[in-house]
Amino acid sequence: MLGRLSFAVFTLLLIIPSVIRACSCGMGTNGCGMALSPDSTIFLGQVISRDEIRESDNGSNGWPTGYAFHFRTTENFRGAAEVGQEVVISTGRGGGDCGYPFQIGTSYLVYASKGEGGLSTSICSATSPEVTVSGALKELRSLRDGAHVDDLFGTVVMGGNGADFETLTQARPLPNVSVRATSSGGSVHSTSTDQHGAYAFPTLPHNSYRIDEDLPEGLSTWQRNSGQLPTVEVKGRDGNGSGCQVDVFSRPDGQISGTVVDSHGNALQGFVTIEPADSKEAQAARQRGGLPGDDTEDGSFSLPQLPPGKYRLIFYAKIRNAVSFEHPFYWPPPHDTLNSPAIDLGFGQHLDHLCFEVPATDDPK
């Protein structure tokens, strides 16, 4: 029965598209269409330790190729050891090999596949921290126990400060959020999230639905900001429910926007991004995948979904139709003693019409 449920993969594909592309995950973003493989192993478990995997070369240890993570299972949905037993899952080291960055002490819902070397998983699977999948856990329990699967379900969370898989563990579920499913004909169905951020529509008429939600003030989603709200088509499946999953991953809606100009007031072409003013925080942000950036052809830029903090803008000018990353310009400039050395952004605050003036020199300041 488990193999008949279709799961969506809205979460990570929309949260971190650059990471997915880097390791070439062959997955789509349709909300109802990810069929579970019959040989899938699915369990909830906590990471208790990690071993390095090395490629053996003539009987000696070779290059490190990945990690073997040891889990203690807390709930078994398919094919895993009994509760309290240990399961070993192998994965890559991260980056281009699609390895999943499990963190010791954290609980995950793991989707693993069987191979010659045992069980393995990657960021291309639906593997996620437990805190982000309360909606999916409810459906898996229904399947395991032979109960009805909901037509549409998901989890609404507020993400951490980073843009990578490690910071998914910082997510926090959002209770009492109103969620709406609006059909193509304009019919609206509403529900609310529970204390774990989970929501569900047990039965919906066969139709396509646009998913929307009323987030707490100061939060937004990438889909809402881009005008691309998720849409799914609900179809009955032998009376067992469509099992469409749409997770809502929100972030603080801080925003900085403005225009980049030269000393004569002329708009400049290039790339604008941002970093924390504190050097240690800036380094940590780069390791997490960086912060938003904006290509600008007319000098105007907008950097959305920024958490509260102190920042500096960075501009890389376009020279001969190509952005030059050799000479960054900063705002506020480091040598500016008359103004604050940082932009102080509050939770959900929008700072608009900022003028980022670049000095008329090739010497980056």
C-alpha cells in the first residue's frame, strides 16, 4: 500500500535550487507525482555517530569518498530495523556528490535506497530533519496502519538564517497558520496548522489547487515574493487519497532595495549582494551558501528574505558585458567614519530607495 502514495518535493528544490543543480538531481517540482520506489527504506531516527568511508587501494586506506552515519531508529515505516535498533546510512561528502550533511544528535526522516554497499541516501531524496516534516509523518503513520491518506498535506515552518541543508535543522514549526487551497474555479478550502506546523485536507474534489497561507507578520516565502504560488492537481487514487504534499518554508521578510550609481549619479550595471558586517558571521554565511544577490542592468536592486542583523552591501561592476568579481565595492564603505559601518536591519523591516554610490575609480574601497 505504501507504494501507492505520491509525495511532492517542493521543499528543498525551491529552498536551495543552486545546490540541487550543482549535484544534478533528476527531480521535478510537481506537487503530486513522486512515486515511492518499492525498495525504499523509510524511518525516523536520530544520528548517533559518523564514520568516514575511504576507497580501499591495495589493502590500504585511500581517498575519503563519503560518510557512514549511524542512526538509532525511533519509528519504522518501511524496511528499517525495529525501534531502538541501529541503522547505518552511507552518503557522499557533500557538494557535487549530493551527500546529505547529517548532524549528530539531530532526528531525521530518512528515505534510503538499497545498493551493494547497503543503505544510502542523498539530498536528492526526500530525507529531511524531523522538525520540517510533521505533515509527512502523519501520512506515513496512516499508511503503515492501513488508514486513509489525506488528499493534500504539508508542514509550515520558519527556516534558519542559511541557504543550505545544514541550516534546515534550525527550522521552527509555525502553529495556527491559516492555509488555503483555492481551486481553478475559485472555490476556497481552509484549514490551520497544528502545534507541529502540520496541516491537512482529508478530502478535496478532483481539481487543481493553488496553495496559499497567512504567515505571521515579518515572514514570507520565495514563492509569494516571486508570484509563483505552488499549484497541485488533486486526483482520487482508489479511494486512498491523493497524498499531495506541499510544504511551506518561510523566512524573515527583511528587504534592502535601492540603486547603484557612480559619483555622477549614473546607474551602473553589475551584481549586488550582501554579507553580515561582522567578519566571522560573513565567513559563516559564505559557508552556508551565501545570501541573496541581484543582477542589475539599470542599477536597481532588491535583496529579499533577509534575517535581522547588521549588513554591508557588495557591488561587482559589469565590464565589457561581463561581471568582474576582482574588485568589489562596499556600502557603507569601510573608510566612511561619518556614517554607521553597517546597515542595521530589523525583523521583517524593509529599507527601500537606498543609494549605493560607487567611487569613480578602479581601486575598490
